[in-house]
Amino acid sequence: MLKYTTHTGAIALIAFSVSLTSFAQTSGADTYKAKCQMCHAADGSGNTPAGKAMKAHPFDSPDVLKQSDTDLVAVIKNGKNKMPAFTGKLTDAQITDLVEHIHSLQKK
Ligand code: HEC
């Protein structure tokens, strides 16, 4: 089960100010903050107003854990239900970094 922490909101605020200054060179974590966090939350729980409304699954739920990296890349590229497609908006390298970041969130 996920633990919801009260400092998630503070992290989101810090993340927002960081994302404004990090366009040039971005890691998976930076790209995640800029493009994904508004729905999936900083901790990958999907515990945001948009994530809850659209039913984004927590990244550490069994449904997501069972998916291969290839599956996750396909979802990010092509979208899935309410999840927007990011083909053309992110490079393959950025998407690979994002999958790594998702795994780091699953390990908590
Ligand atoms: C507008 C809200 C929104 C944004 C922005 C968004 N997602 Fe999603 N995402 C969703 C929703 C909703 C789902 C669940 C889709 C479903 O299965 O119905 C999802 C599913 C996923 C999944 C598959 C997990 C599953 O539920 O099977 C991955 C991986 C994922 N998103 C990664 C990302 C990444 C990486 C980004 C940023 C590049 C991102 N998402 C941006 C809403 C969003």
C-alpha cells in the first residue's frame, strides 16, 4: 500500500519552481516534474485532483508493476484512455529516463 505523506504538497511546490529553470538539460526526474507530475503526483501515487478524476493508477500498484519497460514506453508514447500520448513531445531518450524514474518511485 502507498503511504500518503503530508510533505508531498511541499515537494510539488519546490518541483514547480525547479521545472521553470530546467529546460536546457533534463533528467527523468525533471521531465517527470514538468510533464507528468500534475496527474501522477510527485510520488507516483496519482494522488492529485487530475489523477484522481482520470483514475491514474499508482505506479506501485500490481497492474503497473507487472508491465514491462516496453509496455510502459508504449503507454507514454501512445497514451492510454485519459493518459495523453507523448510521441513527438519527448525524445526516446527522455522516455527511457522517465521509465527509470518510474522504477525509482516504485522502489519506495
Ligand atoms: C493528463 C493527465 C496525465 C498526464 C499529464 C500524464 N499521465 Fe500517465 N496516465 C494518466 C492516466 C489517467 C493513466 C491511466 C490510463 C488507464 O489505464 O486508464 C496513465 C497511465 C500511465 C502509465 C501506465 C500505468 C498504467 O496505469 O497502466 C504510465 C507508465 C504513465 N501514465 C506515465 C506517464 C508519464 C511518464 C507521463 C509524463 C510524460 C504521464 N504519464 C503524463 C494520466 C496522465
